[in-house]
Amino acid sequence: MTKFLSDHLFAESDLTEEQHQRICDLLVLAFPRYADLFRTVSYYYAQPDHRLWYEEADGTIIAHLDFEHRTIAVNGVDVDIAGVGEVAVHPDRHKQGLGRKLMALLQTMLKQQFQVDYGFLQCRDEVVGFYQSVGWHKINQTVHEVDIKTGKTVATNGNALIMPIHKSVDDWDTNGDVDLRGLPW
Ligand SMILES: CC(C)(COP(=O)(O)OP(=O)(O)OC[C@H]1O[C@@H](n2cnc3c(N)ncnc32)[C@H](O)[C@@H]1OP(=O)(O)O)[C@@H](O)C(=O)NCCC(=O)NCCS
């Protein structure tokens, strides 16, 4: 059955407690290993500045992501990105195209409303294929980021992906390292 879905883009500072709670409800289901964490907070690592989600008519959030506009360094040069985190689709709604729909909406909204050149995210091996099939491109560069436990900058070599917004994938400098200049998302 197709249910009524509405999309929502919010500045983090405008979110109500009730909205945070509904986001937490989804994150607890989507990330069972981190259920205890997401029962109390609606993000981990860097604080986002915006949220984008789909909800059903009864208010249940079934697809969500957040992002932060930040100037990072790529091979020593400033690049404006939207660092994306907490990407989640309700487990009952996986493989129905909702993740793809959410990413298409993100790309459109970033193009229309934000001065960022790329989306940027890091992810587990298991979901690289998902991101690659919905418009993200893997980069193969060392990423420097602040470790949330120690506060120290560390070098990581996990999966990092970019999505073109105001610049093309070909314009991304594949030389040198990426410095997030802060926590990851
Ligand atoms: C990853 C996730 C967001 C995908 O959402 P979804 O709504 O099921 O994805 P879609 O149905 O839109 O799938 C889009 C495409 O990606 C593919 N895909 C979906 N999940 C995939 C996965 N885990 N690995 C590889 N490909 C995947 C689909 O087959 C589809 O491809 P196609 O259109 O070529 O057939 C969802 O599984 C989820 O919330 N997982 C738990 C939370 C999580 O791991 N989030 C990512 C944190 S980095």
C-alpha cells in the first residue's frame, strides 16, 4: 500500500523535542547495535546543522539523514561540503527505493539552497554499494578527522564517498589527503 509521505528540511536549531524523539525512534530501529545511544541522542560524532526526512501521515519518520556545512581541506585547498550522517530507512521499508528517493532529494535541496560543492560521507563496507547506486562516488584518499574519544586528529582509511553538488566529480582533487578539520559525521 502506498502511504502518504511528506518531506521535511529543518535547521537543527529549529527542531522541537518531539521531532528529535521521532528521529531517535527511527535511529534506534535502523542501528540496533547503537540503540542505547540513539535512545538518548539523535546524532553521534559531529552535530549536524540540518535534517532531511520523510514522514508518514501519522508522523512516523521512515527515512532520515542529517548534514553539516563545513569547509574542509582537500590536498591543502578549502572545499565546501555537506558532511552527511545518520542515513537511515525504517527496517520495514528497506529495498523499496526510499533511500534512493531521499538521496535525490538531498542533492536537489543542496543544489538549490546551499553553497556546497559536494556531499561527503564515510560508511561501512556493507553499504558502499547502496551509496554508489544512488549517486555517490568512492574516493581513495586518507582522511584526517578528530577522534571523538580522544579529541586528537587521526588518519583513517575507511570508505569515503562524495556526491557532486555545485562541482563535478572530475573537479575533485584526487591527490593528497582530506582533512575534515573536525569530527566526522
Ligand atoms: C542503507 C539503507 C539506507 C538503504 O535504504 P533502502 O531504502 O533500502 O535503499 P533503496 O531501496 O533506495 O536502494 C537503492 C539501491 O541500492 C541498493 N541497495 C540497498 N541496500 C543496499 C546494500 N546494503 N548494499 C548494496 N546495495 C544496496 C538497492 O538494491 C537499490 O539498487 P537498484 O535501484 O539498482 O536496484 C538502509 O538499508 C538502511 O537504513 N540501513 C540501516 C542503516 C544504515 O546502515 N545506514 C547507513 C549508515 S552509513
